[in-house]
Amino acid sequence: MATKGPIPEIVDPMIDPRTGEYAVIAPGHTFKSVTQKIAGIVLTANTPWAWMGGLFLAATIAMGVVITVTWLLLKGVGIWGITIPGAWGFAIINFVWWIGIGHAGTLISAILLLFKQTWRNSINRFAEAMTIFAVVCAGMFPLLHIGRPWLGYWLLPYPNTMNVWPQFRSPLAWDVFAVSTYATISVVFWYIGMIPDFGTLRDRAKLPLAKYCYGMLSLGWRGSTRHWIRYESASLLLAGLSTPLVLSVHTTISFDFAVAAMAGWHTTIFPPYFVAGAVYSGFAMVLTLAIPIRKFYHLEDLVTLRHLDNMAKVMLATGSIVAYGYGMEIFMSWYSASHWEFFMMWNRMFGPMGWAYWVLILTNLAIPLTTLWSRKLRVNVVYLFCLSFVVNIGMWFERFVIVVTSLYRDYLPSSWGTYRATKWDYMLFIGTWGLFTTLFLLFARLAPMVPMSEIRMMLPETKVRPGGADAEVVVQEAL
Amino acid sequence: MPPREGIYGLLAEFDTPSELVHATEMAHRAGYRRMECYTPYPVEEAAEALRFHKTRVPLLCLLGGLAGLITGFLLQTWINVWGYPLNIRAMPLFSWPAFVIPEYELTILFAGLSTAFGMIALNGLPQLYHPLFNAPNFARGATTDKFFLCLEANDPRFEPVKTREFLEQFSPASIVEVDH
């Protein structure tokens, strides 16, 4: 029998009919259901086998760090491929890459909070965790690169019998302050955010040990309204402080380059271009983590396609700023009329390591910035997952190109050299991936990955109607 | 100090934030002052009903930030001018523009730490024991999906029977007497 009239459209329940956008949180959730879902991941007695396997694999890879650092402490930084003129090498490339990845976490937790982008609530906790673990990986590299890491505390201003103090007119001294402040404030912000959720875990835990540990971590949180008001005030202030902080960190790191009188480094565009690149790679890393996590822990209701779509849009915007930065570098190398700048750019594109530049253009610009315009691809989970790797490879190559191609062929052809990373360079770099994944897996098992109190605030039940219980009936009818 | 004994207060449990805010507002109008709401997420309307508006957290943040700024300035100025003067590219010893970034970072560091620890201290945390944890339904609901109003026994208007009757008119899910 032929049907008459319009064919009923198949409506995706996740799409909000008023806006046509995917919902930030799946319909039908209550305070109890979100709490059970998120707390259940942590409090379950059954640790998934896949998690165990993942932890084993990640920890094995992280052994690369232990072995390399041990060997480095025994032999010195000569085991790396750093030479004169290429003295910075993998250590600085990886430092800048990892710390850049961390920036998206702070952007999500602080800047999007200030802009009242409530969709960020579901992803901000693990993005912040990502920040901290990325800073852990990043901080290791400059410390090892100083040659005698056991004297790393000499970087700090403290009274000593040598009567020697740091030299504050160098960006390398600024870096110490920027990175250590960033690490400290990120940890504090992360922990403060978790206090109420630790309270929930304490109240729901069955195991006495878990009850005890989460009870200690929650500091005795009991959800008092006066506490909540001070807490909200502190969160907002911390967000307001983290926002300029995150921008300043990569700016300071870019000063390490921009203050040096090297062709290709000595440019004023570096700070904004570094920050945009950092956010770009950071969002790619959030996607790398969020996509498997939402699948594995069945968090599709809380980390919806809307989040993936929005993150892809942020990547499109920051990627475009990065593209502008590349364009401006090329333009300025011509417009500056400096022979050295011009040669540096020619050498960067067509010199012996020119392939790295084209890999970077392909992975950072050509692939993402052409495809992310399509909404279909932005909500295609498999595509985004693959793309996040592509962008992170691209951003690593960006740092490689900046560090290596400016250094290995500088002003005097007689001092030209080359750069070749050794097996220890690779082992340490790959080891940090293992370390990062290990820390992240432990976090996913032991701490609430999604902020429960903030998710509760997004539910329709939170609406307060004046008049109490009588008004509630009216609301129910209206719905 | 000997352990306090007796009743801490009466704890009324509500299922929705609207009921809680209504009851709190009415309690305030009835003259109760020593009371507190307990919710699984921040309910600003409850704070309004309690007439709790001002926090000193922003002040602590400002003071911490100023302390960080001054520390950064004095530290670098003293080191570079008196403590360990170095001639770098013939720049003046007191080259304050170069000090801006460490000053900036220390401002944020001190402000952030004083905000976070100040908030914890103003809240009287860590406080691992609280009489309310003795109420069996409090632990089950306060951090999950229930809304509580506690009228405390040290309020001059508090009388166990009358206060209970007062709370009953808002038809709470339960009313529990909490001991110290």
C-alpha cells in the first residue's frame, strides 16, 4: 500500500529540534543517572581487561624514559644527536610540542568557562588532566637538556654559598617561572575542581579503603551552600588567572626563539603563532583521548557529537591562524629584504631537510584545513580520530622545522652542519608517549573523568521555580 | 575542649531545588538565621534565600596577586642591581622591562594559590568530621541528587518540636534530628 502524505523524517534523538545542533547532553538524564554513570567508572570492582592491557603496554613503553634517562645521567647529553650548530634538537622540539598540547586543557577549563561555553563541562576534567600529564612530559626535556640535571635547582633564585643568582634578562630564566607557575596552577585548578566529586565518590564508595582515600581527598566536602558560593567564586578567579597564564606560557617559550638573533626565529609573530599552534595541537590531543574514552566507557551521552563538532571548529579556527603564521613567515622573509632570512626560507623549503617542511604543510594545513569545513566530516568519529593524529604529527614537524632548519645552516657556511637524531632521542620521545598514556589511564581509573557537579548544573531539573512544591506541578505539565 | 553533645539541628530533605529554596526563604522570613542548605551542585537561589552574598575570596586573590607582584619586582631588582650585578650587553642593571615576565608569573602564582587555599580555609576545610555525616540519608543524597536544609539548634528560635512542625509544612521527603 502506498503511503500518502509526507514521509516521516527519521529524527536523531540527539539533535535538538530547535537549533538543529547535536545536544550537549543526551535527553533523559537525571542527577542520579549522571552520578551513577560517572562514579561507576571509578568505583566498579571490575577493572576492565582492556584497561589492564593498555596500562601494561603503556608502562612498558614508558620504560623507554627510565632507560634513556639512566643512560643519559651516566653518559651525558652526548648520547643525543645534539651538536654545534644543532644544539637544541629533540629535547627542545619535544618540550615545545608537549607543552603546547597541554594548552588546550587550560583553554577548555579556563577560557571557555569565562565565555560561559557550558558544553565544555563534560570534557574539561580530562582535558585538564591531559594538561598536567603533558607538562610532566614537557618539563623533563629542558631539565635533561641542561646537561647536569642534578643541578637543575640552580635555575631557581635561592641564597647559596656560591653567591650566584639567576640572570633575569634572559628568556631562559623567564621560562623557569612560566612553566613552573603553569604546572602549579594547573594542578591546583584541577584538584579544586575535583573536591566536590571526591565528596560524591566518598559517599558512594563501598570499599573502606576507597571511602577513606576519597574522604581525605574531598577534605570533608559536604555541599554547603556557603561553601559552594566561595567555591564558585574561587573557580571563576582561577579561570581568570589561568587565561592570561596559558597565553603567557607559550609566549615566553616563543621568546626563547624570538629573542635570539637567528634567521627564522627573530620575528614578532612568534608569540601569537605559537599560542595558536599550541591550542591547535592540544585540541587534536583532546580528540585523540576523548574519542576512545567515550567509546570504551560508553560516555556518548555526555561527550556527544556536539563536543566533537565544536572541538573540530576550534581546530579549524586555530589552524587557520597557524596557516596565517606560515604565510607571514614566507612573506616577511621576502619583504624584510634580508639575505639571511630569504636563504633560511629557501633552505627550509628546498634544502636537504625540505621534506620536513612539506610534511608539515600537508599534515597541518592541507589535510585538516580543507576537510574540517564539512560538517559531515566534523561529526565523523573515525575521521576525527585519524585527523587528530595527523595534526599532532604536523605540529611536531612544525617544531622540528623551526628548531632544526634555523640552526643547522646559520650565517657562516663554514659553520654549517646537519642534525640527525640518535636512537636515544627516539627512545625518550616514544617513552614520553608511554608515560603520558600510563598517567592518563591511572587517572581514568582512579578519579572522576567528567565533573559530576558541573554536569548536574546542565540538567533541566536544576531550574528553580519560585513558590516551591506547588509550582513544580505546573512545570511538569508545561514539559 | 569536651565533645559537644545534644542536637546539632533538624535536617529536612527535599527532592527538588525549588522546594529547598522555598523552604529556606520561608525559614529566613520566620526569623531563623543559623541554617544552611546542602546541595549536590551550586544553587545560587539558595544562597540568596540565605542572604549570603559576599565572599572574601576575591580580596584574598587580589592580596595574593599584589604580594606576588611585589615579590617578583623586589627579588629581581635586588638580584640584578645589588645581589649579583652582571653586565649583559651593556644593558642597565635596573632593566625593569626584562623583569615583567617573572613578575607576571609570580603575580598569577601567588594569586592562584591564595585563591585556592583561601577558599579552602574560609570554608573551614579540611573538616573530616561533621555532625551531618551522622544522618544516614545525608551521605546517600547530599552529593548526588537530594537537597537538604538544616536548621541548627544554636539558633535562638530553635525548639525541637516547633521547628519540626515548621519544617513539616513544606512537605519534605524526611526530617531527621542530627546529633553532634
